[in-house]
Amino acid sequence: MENRSERQFTEEAARIRRSLRTPRAAAIAGIIFSLLLITSQVLIRLSIPSDPLASPLEVVRHSKAVAIALSLTPFAGISFLWFIAVVRDHLGELEDRFFATVFLGSGLLYVAMIFIAVAIAEALIGLLATDSGSLITSGTYALARAEIYRIMNVFSIRMSGVFMISTSTIFAQTRILPRWIAFLGYALAVILLLGVGSVNWIVIVFPLWVALISGCILIQDRQSRL
């Protein structure tokens, strides 16, 4: 009996320590994701002309900055996966299966899309550096650039809007964060779903929202320790 009670006490203590670490881990992962993705997007948008018909020589001229931006994106995706994992762990039994499925599925699809876009972009830059002439005349450059734009600035952005809706619904139901964050998430999600192509720098809305959530989690975690 003594061994059993000691084991139960140890398991409970471990559970409590894990629950205390989870909010901070989620916040740190969310902040890292936000910083890396925003930095990557700013570098890309400052280095690559917005006009798809512009000369690809501009891309070659700023290839170092673009390479740095692309190298940051996979680490941003990894941090976002960590953010999803620790948020789900923090919810525990409060997690709704329906919205949790949409939450997880949209998050994974979002990461997959930005990874695919980065892979195509890296291949395109490598080809431009070696044989830009045939790449341009064959139309491969225009096609690849259009694909990158559609994946990164249309499909991934709309998928992030779906993620925001499901996450905001979970927050509204569980009330683990202030409800105004959930309502703000709904409003921003509508902008992401409907404003693609008409709002400049719309791509940074999602990482800024994740940074806001992470900041609120850190504040709550600090208050719970006082």
C-alpha cells in the first residue's frame, strides 16, 4: 500500500510539474515561430520584386538575403509544430475532439504548405544561379514563381485562417485565455480568408496573432507563479 501511495504521489507531482512547464513552452515556441517567420517574410518581400513579370536578375542579385530567409522558414515550421503540441497538451481533457481535429489538421497543412513553397523556391534560386537563360525562356521560372505565390500567399494563408478559427473556438469554449483574444482571432481569420491579394503584408497577420497568444500565455503563467 505504501509503495502504491508513493507511486501515485510521484505521478501526481510529475503531472503538476509538466502542467507548469507546458504554458511557458507553448509561449516560447510561439514567439520563436513568430520572429522567424516575420523575419523571413520581410527579407523575401524586400528582396524579391512584387511584380511577377519583373526581371529574375533581381532575385539573383539578392540571392543571399533570399537564401537566409528561406533557411529560417523550416525552423519557424518546427517551432509552430511544437507550439501546436504543447497547446494541445495544456488543454488536456478540455479539448473538444471536433475542433481539435480541425486545429491539428489545419496546423499541419499550414506547415506542409510553407515547406513545399520553400522547397520550390530554393530549387528555383539554385537553377537561376546556374542556367537562368533557359529557365526564363522555357517559362519554367514564371510557372514556379506562380506556384510559390499561390501556395505561400493564398492556400497557406487561408489555412492559417482556418487554424485561427478553430483555435479561437477552443479558447472561447475552455476560457484558458481572455475571450477578447478569441473574438480578435475570428475577425483576423475573416481578413485572412477574404483579404488574400487585396491587403499588403497580410502574411504577417498570423504570426503576429500567435505572438499575441504567446504573450498572454506567458503573462498568465507568471501571474500563476506569484
